[in-house]
Amino acid sequence: MTIYNSLSGEKEDFDKILGGRKKIRLFVCGPTVFDYIHIGNARTFLIYDIFTRYLRSIGVKVFNLQNITDIDDKIIKRARETNITPKAIALKFEKAYKDDIKKLGIDTVTKYAPATKYIKQIVKQIKTLIQKGHAYKIEGDGYYFDLSTFPEYGKLSKRTTLQAEDAVSRIDESVNKRNKGDFALWKFSKPGEPYWNNELGRGRPGWHIEDTAITDYYFGPQYDIHGGAIELKFPHHEAEIAQQESASGKKPLVKIWMHAGILLVNGQKMSKSLGNFISVRDYLEKRSVNILRYIVASHHYRSPIDYNEQMTIDAQNALAGIQEFLAKLSLAMKRKSIWGHRKSTGLTMSETLTTYQSKFTAAMDDDFNTPEALAVIFNLINEINPKIWSLDKKEVKLIVKWLNEKLKIFKIAVKLPKIPLKIRRLAKGRELLRANQQFIQADPLRKQIESLGYKVEDTPVGPLVLEKSKIQNPKSK
């Protein structure tokens, strides 16, 4: 298995990372809880959910740690705008985040770590940086990290020192900073802001320090994989490297940096001002979580996604194809006439599935190539479909088991449709008419079934009834 390392710019051997171990320490940057998460955030969290599922499916234990930024400038700003306390804002949107995560079916996170629960660890790391000469105090402002003490700053994002300090990318403005790119470790409190009293003074942590304090607490100064969105590579992840490697004196902070690609909407970054902001909860009110999971899995995790409504249509059609295939297999299982006439060991099908399993594994092991893995599933469906009615019971069971195991990795739950009694009766009546060669009389029943939102397909073993897609294709309007 190989994984692309953003630090080295190359695919690296995952087995070497494991070093004979069967446990991975994975940290993923979580949300800043000042608003509802959008589908771009969801993409990142779903990527690492599927990644964790796959690793666990092959016997690797994963400690999946995720922070929650519940104290930050954005939270304070939102509190001022709404006349609600920062703590109330953070609690409201942390709860909303966890509700959305549950709806997304993400249950692979081992530990959620809100920053305010780790103030002690944050203060300890800042004190270490001060003692080692990597941090300095600005009276009335706070403690800052001194970039001049860490020459390797920029090694992840491949920025030079000048670029790292440019006016566009710098954060934590202060005219008294030693270097333009210096970032805040501890901010002294201003009137009306939340604060903690300690040796550093009355204040609150900066954005970057919380992550390294949390990972150091759970994993120590070095661990296996750090995941997050590509937008966080600079300055956030650069700051994490500078902080932890300076505090511990050990390199590298992590063995592999994984970065998820950005999600745009119709070619533009999501923004409420542009009217293209799609929250997870708004999306899931109209669409199945399966659709969003499929869209995420059908794109390589490092590639950008330019989301548009057609993607939803394509995902729905793909999922409908899987559902129809499973429905056919279910219908084939109910067939009785062939069981007494054909005896099969299922050996040929076992060999076929072994081949597809090898291809699926090869795709997932090649830098977590989920689009190629999905293509393997559809290639199997395309191969089996023409001969589905000649399969025996054992072969059908093998296919269903294999397919469900793969869908479980993506947590895409494709269930057989529940056909209402009225529709089933209409389909049965139509079948009786067809059996009596009354095709003209049977056709109105087909049209009635379709008008009620279902479709009927005639197969060698009887009618197959499926629900029609409820999503309209915008191109057809």
C-alpha cells in the first residue's frame, strides 16, 4: 500500500510506516464551531471516515483523533454579531456538528477533542517553546512563535521564508511582531472575550497551538498520519510542524501528511455572499447521504471537486444501477425451477470474485484510489448482468456477500426497494394478462405503475419492480 505524502511530494510505502505494527495513529483537523458545516467540510471528514474503514477492514487498528476548535476569533466575532456568548455559540455549533456527523454516518472517530478541554496541555507546550527560545511576549498582546528560530518553516507548503511572511498569507496581525509571519500562541484577553488565568497571563490559546498540544497528549511528539483539507496546509499545518518540532526537538512531527482536495460549487469557492453555500443539513434535507458519500468516493481524495447538480444526477443513477443489480440477484434467489436441475460448487464464481477482489485491493492500496475501486465494482456488475439468470443460489450468495462487503467500506447502504402492496398487485395483474397473451390490456397497468413513481422490467423469471428516481435532471427542464 502506498500513500502520497504532501511533505515529500511522493507516494510512500505504507508498510514502512507501520513498521510491523498493526495500529495507526491518525489525526484529522476538525471544525471551528462558529457555523454549520458545509459539503466541502463534509468531503474532508468523509474521506478520512472511508480511509479508516478501509484500514480497519484489512486488520489495521486506527486511533482516529479529531480536534474541535471551540475557542477562536471566528467564534468571538459571531458572538458579537448575535449578542450571544462565545461559549454558547461554540456549544450550539458543536452540537450541530455532531448531529451532522451522525447523519453523514461517520462513526469511525475514536476521540473528539475540544480545545478548551486541553488548556493545561496548551499552556505547557507554550511554556516549553518560551523556555527553548522559540516564543516571545508582546506586552498587551500575547505570546508569538518566532519564525526566525525555525528555518524549515514552509517545508510542507514549499514556500520560501519571504512567501511565508508575505502580506497576503500572514495571520495574527500585530505591528510589534518580530517577523511578519509570526503567529499567536497565546492571546491576552480583551474586554468581553473568554479567558483562562494561568502563568502566561489572562488569555486564550491561538488557533494552531491547540492541535499540537492535543496530539502530543494522545500520541506523543511524533505519530503516523495527519489528515486535513488542502486549504489548511498553509499556514495552519506549517505552524503545527514548527511548534511541535521546536518543542520536542524531534523530526518529523508526522510520517505522512494527507491533504484532501478542495470542493468548489459551479467553479467557485463556497460563500454565503455568492449564494452558493450548501450546508450539510440543507443538502441532506433534499438528498440521501448515499449520494454525497458516492460523490466523495467517486473522486480521488487529492483531486478538487467542482460540484454541480449533475453530479447528484450521476450519483443517483449509479446507485440506482447497484440497487437494480441487487434486486435482480434477489429475484434470482427466489427462482426455484433451476435448483433441482443444476448443481454447482460455485468455484468459477469464487475465482471471478477473487480476481475482482485483487483489483479492488490494488486500487485502494494505490494511494487510496476510491474512484478506481468503485470502477471495479461496476465492472463486476457489467460482467455478471448478462448471465444473472443462469446463476445458481450459491453463486448469487457469493456475489451479494462480496458486493455488500465493499459497499460497507464506503458505508453506502443500497437497500432493496420496498414496493407498496398496491404496486405489487398491479404488477401481478399485468403479469397475469401477459401470461394470457393480453398485451394490449396489460399496457395500461404498466403506465399506471409508472404514473405512481415505479417502473416494471420484464425478466426471464418474472417482473422486476423498482422505484423511479425522484431527482429531476436539470437538463431536461
